[in-house]
Amino acid sequence: MEVRVGNISHIYKKIGVAIVDLSDSLQVGDTIHVSGLHTDLTQKVDSIQMEHQNVQKAERGQCIGVKVTGEVREHDLVFKVVD
């Protein structure tokens, strides 16, 4: 099962980081699924940054940076995979 946790607002392709506007909480260790018209990526969250500082958890309404392992695009939806 998947729960929507946000959407991608910006991409830094050279460093492989997606900026995610959160609509629900997300923490390091969670598995996310990024879905879009041309995107289908599932990965574990290894790190979260806010204001260039590493954090373990982020809450609804915050804007975070997440390292991504594949190609994603702006406006793609981000889901948390739950059991």
C-alpha cells in the first residue's frame, strides 16, 4: 500500500537531489515510490536535508531535499510505501 507524502518541486540533476514539498511525514529508512508520466522509481530514503542540515524526520508542510538514485521530474508525485 502507498500513501502520498508530497510532490517534487525542483530537481538538482548533477547531484541527484529532488526537492520535495511534503503533505505528510517522511523519515530516513522509509521506502518511497516516485511516480509520474515518465517516472517509476522505488527506493529507500538514505538521507533527508532541510536548509543544508541532515535530519532524521520531516513533517507535513516542510520542504526537503532527498537523494534519488534514478531520474525523476518536477511535479512527480512521491508516495511512502507502507506494509
